[in-house]
Amino acid sequence: MAQEQTVSHNFVKKHLKDNPTLYPIHQEKLGYFCRHINSGYKTYDQNKNEGAGHKKIEDFAKEIIAIHNKKFNSYTHDFKLNYYKQPQYLTKIVGDYSASLVSKNDPTHIFTFVNPVDDARIDRIKEIINGYYVLINNTKTDDLKKAYLQRLILQMVSGIHLLSVHLYSDSFIIWRSLIESISYYKIISISDQKTANLFMTRRDDTAKIIGLVPASKAEMVSISSQIENRKMGKSASWWEKQRFSWAKKIIAKGDPSAKLLMERVNLGKYYPHYQVASLFTHEYMLSENDFKEIAFMDYLINLYWRALEEIKEEIKTQFELSDQSLSTIKKHEETIRKLLKASREDFHRFSEIISD
């Protein structure tokens, strides 16, 4: 029979950062951590997935204590003095952390094997995206709106994956594509069937233009002629007509552009961020170290969360999701809203700077 794994008082004392002068680190406090960590690890050990790997108790304990250390300074003086007398405090930290580890070690989880020690905000976004992925991406559909929403979730999976492994610049490039794709989805949603048909035609024509699908010379001449004949802005180039003319009904007047499309579907506030992302996509003129008003990771987490907020209701409506099926997702959403409060002012201030 395997020996039960535990952590000692000395181990906890080594990693605990409570100010020993103001908040003495005594045997009762050390016992509190040992008791809850050992009990939580036992539960985790029983539920972990061996195939996906698992944590040693020392790593498990260090991360639980690190979560406490990070939270500690935000508490009141009275709470700091007595938190170790409240079982629910550490029980919640241990329970939430264990559940996250087990969830991300589940081979059916879309983020399996991706950084089990995430920033808490990234951790919540992962659970939310995985929740939507499970609910909608197993649905086989020919419906354009549903298929597009499935694609948007997969784009978010890619972007959050990159955030999780700290490839921030690449994640920003994915976000740029994501917000543009969301604007396309919204245009299709508010337009008639003719616009959806034109979008599909544009997709099929593009495959022929770049040679993915064989096409006769006559077909290519016809495609070129149709593109040139579409009434767009006076200064629109051939490629702009080819790219945007499917949405001409909503563009109406004005030269076609990503900016105009975003503005038509109330996403114009994201265009300055889209422009900043373009510097990473095309020229790589900036790096994460150039961001002073807001930490680059904080900035990207806010952008991804706001992008998700733009399509959540659409997902619920198009796939007819019940409140019951979304209950776990909603709990994670409540948590991330609280976690994002700390960077909200920085995000708004930076948004104003790049919008001037």
C-alpha cells in the first residue's frame, strides 16, 4: 500500500510570506496549512488523470501557499490576524486549484498539457472557452452562422493557448484576426440571405483565385469581371472590392475597409487596438517591453475577454443553450470579472491614448 504523501510544518514555514512581526507564524497556523493541503492533495491524487501527468505534493503545496501569499496583502488587518481560524478560506483556495488541475489534465479538455500554473485570469478564460467548445464544437452544421461561431471559438483557443505559454506577440496577432472575424460574423447576422450568399461566393472565388481549386480561364475572367463591376467606393482597389464587396449592402457609401466594417457593427472601439496589433502582424515594430501604461499580458487578457463578451449571447442564441448548461461557465465568468477589475483603469487609459 502506497504511503500517504504529506507536507511538514517546516516546508510550509519556508514558503509562507506572512509578515512574522505583525502576523506571527506559529504552530497553529502551520498546522492549518498542512491539514488543508494534505487533505486537498489526497482528493486531487484520487481524481488526477495519470495519462496527462500530475503534480508532486511539494509543487502542489508551494502553489497553494503562493496563491495565499499573493492574496494576503489585499485583506484587512483583522482578517490577516485570524484567517487560519476559518476553514473555508483555505478550503476554497485548495478546492479551486485542485479542480483546475484535474480539469486541465482531462484528455478531453481543449487545453490539456498547456501550462498548469497559469495566471488566474488565463485559467478562468481557459475554463470558459473549454466550456463553450464542449457545448458547440461537436455540433455538425452547414449553417453559416453556427459554423462561423465555431471558428471564432477555435481562434480563441489558439490565442489563449499562446497566452498561456507566454507567446504574447503571437497571441496578439491571433486576436487581430479574431476581432476582424467577429465583425464579419456580426455583418452576416444582421444582413439578409443575399449577403450571406455573397460571402460564400467570395470564399469560393478566393479558393480559385489563389489556385486551391481548379478553374478554367473563362471562370477566372468571369470572377474578375464580377469583382470590377461591383459598385464600391470610388478609390477602392481591385483587392478591396474582392475582399469587401460581399458586405456592400451594409457598407453602403464609403471606401471599403476593416475600419468601416467594424464601425458598421459597433466594433469601432476595437479598431485602434486592431491597428496596434497590425504592427506586430506586418512589421513587428513593437515588443511587449514598449507597453508602459499597461502590462502587455494584462492588455491581451482584457482584449480576449472583451472579444468573447461580443459573441457570448450569439452563441447562446444560435445553439439554443439553456441556462443550466451554462451554469459552470457563468461561475467562471463571475470570477474573471472580479479578477479583471485591477487592470480595468489601465486598459481604459491605454485605449484613450491609442485612440487620440
